[in-house]
Amino acid sequence: MQNTKAVAVTAIALGLTSFTSSAIEIYKDKENALSVGGFFGVNYLVADDYDELANGASRVNFEFTRELKDGWTAFAKAEWAVNLVTSNSDLIVNGDGRLSPGAADDTISTRLGYVGAKHDKWGSVSLGKQWGSIYNVTAPTDMLNAFGAEAAGSFNMGTDGGYTGAGRAEQAIQYNNTFGNLFVSVQMQATEENVEIDEEFLANHLPEAGIPGTIPATDLEITYDNSYGIAAIYALPFNLTAGLGYNIAELEVTSESVGMNETLDDTMTAASLTYGSIGNYGFYAAIVGSVTENHELDSEGRLIDATGLEAVVTYRFNNDIELLAAVNTLTADESDNDYEMSYYVAGIGYYWADDFKVYAEYKMDDSTNVDGSESSNGDMLAIGARYSF
């Protein structure tokens, strides 16, 4: 039982609850191994006066391992996002009236890329763009087919969480190890990323800077400095797993023309409780709660303190039909701010094979703006298919 729990907690901690797949081994000898994995997915999205065929977060990865001395193993992974449905290029009308495609942008982009070494006793050290330590806590609810993972803070401000280290952390150094039923992850981001920003945006997003209205500066700069994260996942009895994590990133806002030099802490604290394993037959449930400061934006584009909640329940029957229900809610903590991003998801899927799934999900939006008015996000239906490998 102890070994089974240790395996389960390590799987969850490595983010394997998100989109189950089984990598294909394409080469192996006594010392080296190479496998390819990922999935291809496409969604048909339908809303009021809107329909679109959209990429379903498709990705391809290559994973390498090499046996070293003294029980150590070197590893490396490279993963790319692949846009299956469009090249993101513009159609250009030439002088002769014909159409020609413009330059493609982000048809293929980097999701992950890291290298490291691991040992059964001493754990692993890895460097590069990788899942952040705190994502080990929030991963159990990031498993819907088309929606979700918007409230806990992993992918704040519509990014992949790379700058803050909460999602796919960029330029990260990470240590991971498992001690019996306990998995521990510690991370530092050695980064200094500049963000382009104009005066009006800064005035709205960073009221703490104390400069009201439009700022007459031409040299405003926001820099994400080093960030730090820590997480712990523990396997409990009755197929339960609990997680707790903390992440902090430093923001520096400077402008010589107005004599401004402000430092803000972007913080995120998250806890999770999980039952079962996603994709397996039977019942699966997960809940993630988070408290953040200077981490999310409200409907008017202001940086806020917020409380997030994500919850998922699924049941896979023996006939391979799966039902799911989920909720995502992000609420501003300020008393004079009524902003809430809130929606519910109901879905059904069918595992035509363990690595091929068709599904439908309906998203019911119940969001409100800063002034308490109803959001215009609207409901949406997604019908899609995913082939995992």
C-alpha cells in the first residue's frame, strides 16, 4: 500500500492528471532511451452569433534519458504547442487582385524545455522551462477537455504562467523528491523579464503606485524579477491526495521621468484535495482553492487581490462513457469591487479507445464586472476529439 501511494502522489505531483497520455518509446538501449508523447485535439466552439473550429491545446514532446554513474539518470524534455487548424497567417490582397498568405505566427511554439538529473534517493534537479512547483498543487483540476484552469492562478492574466512561475515557469531551477508518501518541490526563477506597457495601462493596473490618471511618462517599465515557489503533495488513506503550495514573484515598476521606483509582490497560495485518478474507471474528484495578491486582473484591467476556486467531478462507467461537472470562480477581495469570473461546466465524453476520446462540454457563464453588471462573456458549447500518444 505504501508503494502504491508513493507512485500515485508522484504521478499527481508531476502533473499527470492533466490530459492522460502514454508516450511511445521509439529507441532504447542499455544506457539511452527516447520517447515521443503528447496529443492532437480539435474543438468546434459554438456561442451566440459565433462558431469556430479551434485548436484543442495540441502538443508534441520528446523525452530523453541517459543512465549515468552512481545511480543517477540524466533526462531532457522538449515540448511544442502545435496549432492544427490554422497557420495564424493573414491573407494579403496584392496589386493584381490575388490573395497571398502573410507570415505565419506561433503555429509552433515552445511549451516546455528542460534538462536535469535524477536519483531514486536524492531526487531530481532540472533547469529550463518546466511546470512550476505550485502547479503540482493546482494540476488536479486542470483536466477538462475544452475549458477550465482559469481561477486558481496557474495561468494568470491570460498567460501560461511563465513570468510568475505559477504555470509553465520560464528560466526555472527546480528540485523535486519523494519521501515515502510525501512529494516536495522547490523552485527559483532566475529571470528578469521586461513588460512593455503604456501610461494608461499602468495607471489602471497598478493603483498602488500612487499616480492617478494618465501618467505623462515615456519611459515606464515593468520588470518581473526572480520568483520562488514551494509545494508539498501527500498521499492520504482512502485514495485521497492533499497538496499545499506557495509562489512569490517580485514586480519592479520604474520611470525616471516621474521619479518612480515601486516594488510589488505577486503572491499565490494554493491548496488542493484529490480523490482517485483521472481517466480511470469510477469516480474522480478534485478541488483547488487559492488566495492571490497582485496576480490577476479584473474586468477593467486593474491588478487585484483575489480568491479562486476550481472544482471537478467525473465518473467513467464500464462502457467507457464519462460524465463530468466543474466550476471555476475568481472573486476580487476588495470591498468596493464586484468583479467575479464565474462559470460552470457540464460534459460527456466517450473513450473510443484509451488514447482516443470524443466529447462535448457546455460552459455556463455567470460572471460580473467591477460595477456589478452582468458580464458579456456568454455561454459556449464545445464539441471535440483528442488523440493521445
